[in-house]
Amino acid sequence: MIREVSVWLLKYRVFLPCVFRAGLISAAISLSISASSLFAANVTTSLKDNVIDLGSINEGVKTTETFSIINNTSSPINASVEVLGCACLKVISPKEKVEIPPYASQEATFELDTTGLIGEESKFLYIYTSDAVDSLLRVEVKTHVAAQKQTFIDRFSDFSALAILSAGLIDGINPCAFTVMVFFVSFLAFTGYRRRDLIVVGILFILSVYITYMLIGLGFFKTIRSLESFVRFSHIFYRSIAVFAFVVGTLNIYDFWVYVKTKNPENVIIKLPFLIKRKIQSVIRQDFIKDKDSNRALVPVALASLSCGFLVSILELFCTGQLYLPAIAFIMKLPDLRARAMFYFLLYNFMFILPLICVFILAFYGFTSSFFERIARKHLAKVKLLTAVIFLGLGVLLLIFRG
């Protein structure tokens, strides 16, 4: 009786409203499985517990497997194999109902397409038979689907770290940051600060830039993470960052071409706007000239250095932040990087301030602003080209790792 009820539920599921269909199918399967424990198994499969474990498979792979349907009775039975509600699973054979002779078996082959699947997956095949006892068998297909990007990460994890290192270093030798540091050191030397004060001022200024940039990065990180709860908006956001990276990368290629042709840095598009540059210079002058009246005591100088580093970092973010945001988005998109996001933030920001440290040391030992300007002009084209490569590379990676 149990078998008849389960077969009826499955046979007439098509005519039932959609809201009840899934529940009735589940009930039918449960009834059929319960009945199997009350009667001898007339129809079985070659699988242990009717389960096929395919192990770990990469996303986007199609795999086929075969098992046997076994007739343990002295009479022939009819059998068919179906899939309900999953386009990823397809029956290869038998496509139609087949007759299995007494004490014989019939091979069944299916294909699993892992495109769009991720993590642990369980799909089901349903075997319908004409046997009164075992009219329905369910075969579970289990697998773990590894994302394609994980394979990429396993092969290129070193490249991922190198990309972050390169992005931080390129950001640090960005003409915007470079120009500010040269002006800063030159101004202090011009105003007659003692060498001891120069060391304190330089260290605290760079430390302030580092901490400020880290806090800005953490703000970006928290914002991106909060957006990821809105899946569709998150995809739009990451694609927007990728498009932004392509646009800025293209503009850097244009700047490279213009500078090679004209040798005039004023003709490039991506540079610190004149008004912001004047504001940064004004902040530096105000913070350090006002300490003259206090004979440049160490505490006021230290406080001026910290506040100046903070304000300058905020102001020049218009220029340096162009690379910072895509780099953070890149870290957030790769699970291998995201798990160690704080480490990569620290690494990125260290690479960012490394050129500042070098400039400060050289300036401390007497190299003038004209020397730095000559170096900057000589290598500006290379910096623009490298910056373009980093931007375009991050844009491509953000599109590849689309989630």
C-alpha cells in the first residue's frame, strides 16, 4: 500500500499546484524509502547506499559516471532514470524506459555539469521501476566543486603578493606623493631646522602618512565588505572599480605618450591639481613656521609633523587613492588574499612609504630638491607606463574574479 501511494504521488505530480509539488515529491520518496525496509530489495543498484561520491571537481567541468540497475527477481521489470529540478544533471542513458530481464542488470550513465556550482553539492537521480516493491530508488550524487579562481590562486599565489607589492611601490613613487615629499624636506632645510629636528620631523611625518593611509584603507575595506551583503550591488561595484582601473590605466598610457613627446610634466592629465598642491604647501608652511616663536621645541615640532602628515595624506588622496581603491578591491576579491587582508594592507602601505623613506634619507644627507626633480623628470615616463600596467592588470583580475 505504501508503494502504491508513493507511486501515485509521483505519477500525478504534474497535475498538482506548484506550491504542493515539491512537498509531495519529498513525501513520496520518504514513503518509498520507508517501504524498502519492510520488504526484500527486488531492485538494487551497484552503488553502496545508492550514493556516488565524485570527490573534488573544478567549477565548469563536465563529468560522466556509470552505475548498474540490478533486477533481483525472476520476472522482467521496466525501469527509467529521471532528474527532477536540476539542469546541471543529465541522464545520458537509458533515455527511455527499458526492460531489464530476470536476474540481469542495466547500465545507467549520467553527466554532471559543475558550471555555476560551488562548494559541497548533492544532486539526485530517480529510478522508476514496474516492480511492486521497489518502484522508486533514489541515487545521490555528491561532489565538492572547487572554484576556478582557487586553481588560479594555487598556481599564482606568489603573483598575487607581487601584484600588491608592485601596486604599493608604484603608488609610492607616484609623482603626487614624490613631489610633496621633496617640497616637505626642502622647505624644512630652507627654514633652518636642526638635523636632530629633521630626523624627528621626517620619521613622524612618514609614520603619520603610514597610519593615515592604513586607516583610509580600513575604511575602504569595511565599506566594500558591507556592500558584499547586497550581492547584485556588490557585482556592480566590483565591475565599476574594474572599469575605473581601465580608464585610469588608459589615461596613464596617454600621459606616457604625451611626456615622451613633449618632456613637459605639466602636459600630463593625471597629476596633483594645482589648487591641492598649493593647499598642501600652505599646510606645511603653516604647521612649521608657527613653531619659530617656540624656538622649535621638540614637542611642538613632533605634533606639527603628525598633523601635517595626516592632512597631506588626506589632500593627496585625490591622486594616490586612484590605485589604492582598486588594490583593496583586488585583495577583497581573492579568498587567499582576503584571509590575510590586514597583512596585505600593512605590506601595501610599507611599499607606499618606502620611496618617502628613501627621499628623506637622501635629503637628510644633502641632496637638493633640484636633484629629485631631475630624477623625477628622467623616470616619469617609466613610472607612467608601470602605473598603466598595474591599473590594467588589476582591472583584468577584478573581472576574472567576478565572484
